[in-house]
Amino acid sequence: MPEDEELRPRPGIDYPRDLTEFHQFFRNEEGCKRYLERLRWREGFLCRNCGKTGEPWHGRRDVLLCQHCHAETRLTAGTIFEGTRKPLRVWFLAMWELTTQKYGANALGLQRVLGLKSYTTAWAWLHKLRRAMVRPGRDRLGGSVQVDESYVGGEETGVRGRKTVRKAIVAIAVEVKEDAIGRIRLRHVPDLSATSLQSFVADVVHHGSTVQTDGLSSYEGLASLGFGHKATVLSRSHDPAHVQMPHVHRVASLLKRWLMGTLQGSVSREHLPYYLDEFTFRFNRRTSRARGMLFYRLAEQSLRTGPIHLKQLFKKTGRGRRQKSGGAK
Ligand SMILES: [Zn+2]
């Protein structure tokens, strides 16, 4: 089943089409709660305690009460919104901003738009939302797929003694459909070994698909893994790489432009995989006519993504600027 085929949401009914509709949908906190409730329990509220479905009573804050057994369920429990002290409406605006801007948002921009006092909050929200941008068990690419690697990264300034992503390797897989770019998958790989690159291909491309690569020896053996393998040895041809695999190079250059533009090159190694997820999320939905559709998908996946604590986001990284800076370690 194609990625977005199941239960296709209806524009203007299941999600707002533009900012005017956004404000109509989410006039107040109550509107946001009802929206999340409908999104979380599409078949009607299901009580985990007694297993019965039915319209719940609405208690204080985000508590839902089962009409049968009176057990309480919190609307945001087990989602990325769990425990938030900010109104859902502000979260919704953040999701809107992140999904409707062509190039997404950075923390400073988001802080300004939402009027948040803390840069760290904006930064943390973006990271939480990025973690909701990958759908577990999503489809593999199929048909004809180009695979290559690219070096991305920029210096992380102002954080002494931290690892920077000067040269991170990103493996790129691009579906080619009638000579146009279909869906993509990206992965930060530690090296160019056969193990790294072949497991990437095996994870993101359907067996039986045709995989086009350059002549790098690490790709030898894809045929034995069940792929049709077309290796183009660039050194023997007179075409520069971008002519041989234009699609993958197009994606690589868009990715770099985005990392340098929106994110101003400030991407730490630990967080790079999530930035790649964000890029993929937006790229694979670039043809969605309604930008609100991306908002819908993000809201939907935010409910399926468990809570993420600030500590997890700061783990091993120096980002967030207002992290406790004493002790230097
Ligand atoms: Zn119940």
C-alpha cells in the first residue's frame, strides 16, 4: 500500500487547508483537544480499562472519563504532548509552522512566531516533533532506485569540546519513476563499508528492485542480497557523477541547501538522523497540494510517538544553548 493511501483525510474537514481555516479549527484549547481526541480514537473513544467504546465524559484539563467504568484516561498520555505546561494551541501553531513553511522552521524562528520566552523550549519542541516525523514500519522504496552517498555538515560554533559534523556521511536512496524523483530515504552512516551501505539498501529498498550505484566496491554483493544491481563505474566513463545519477545528486544538493539555510549548518552529529527524518518527511510529501495535509500527518504521528524528555534530547549533545554550562563536561 502506498505510504499515504490509508484513510485519506479530507481537506477542510479533517485538517485545515490554510491559516484562516486553522484559526477556525483551533479557535481555543477546547477545539484542539477535540481534534486530538478524534485523531487518537478514530473509531470512537476506547477505554483501556474496560475495553468498551463510546463517547466519554470530559473532565478537567485533558481527562476523559469512561461512561461505563468511570476510569480516567488522559488525552495526551503516552504522546509527545504528555506533561506539557503550554496550551495545545501553541503546539498546534508550532506544527503548523513546521509543516506549512516550504523549508520548515528553526528554533529561533519558531520562538519568535510563537512568542515563547525560552529558546530551549522552541528547540526542544522542534526536536520532539522531528521524532514524530518517521513512521515506524513505513514502506520500502521499489522499482528503480538510485543509491549514493553524500557528505554533509557544518561547524557547530560556540560549543567547545563537542563533536561536530564536519563530514557526516549520508546515504541516499531515491526512487526513480518515469525519470522523475519519487520517494527518498536517507541515513547517516558511520562509514562507506559494505556493512553500512548494504544494510541501508536492504532496510529501505524492496528485494527485487533494481538498485543503481556507482562503482564503489562496498556495493558489490547487492545482487547476492536479492537486488538487481546496476553499477556505473564513473572513472571509466567521461560523465561527471551528476550526469550518471542526477536524481540522487539533486536530493543531496537540496538537503545541503536546507541544512545550510534553514538550520544554518548548525547540526550536531547526534541529532543529524532526526534532521534527515524531517527533510524526508517534507520531501516525500512535496507534491501534496494541501499543506494542511502535512500538519495532519504530523499531528497524527505525534499521538503515536511516546513522550520524549528533555534529558533524552540533551543526551550527549551540547545543543540547547541554555543547558547547564557549569563543569564544562
Ligand atoms: Zn471503561
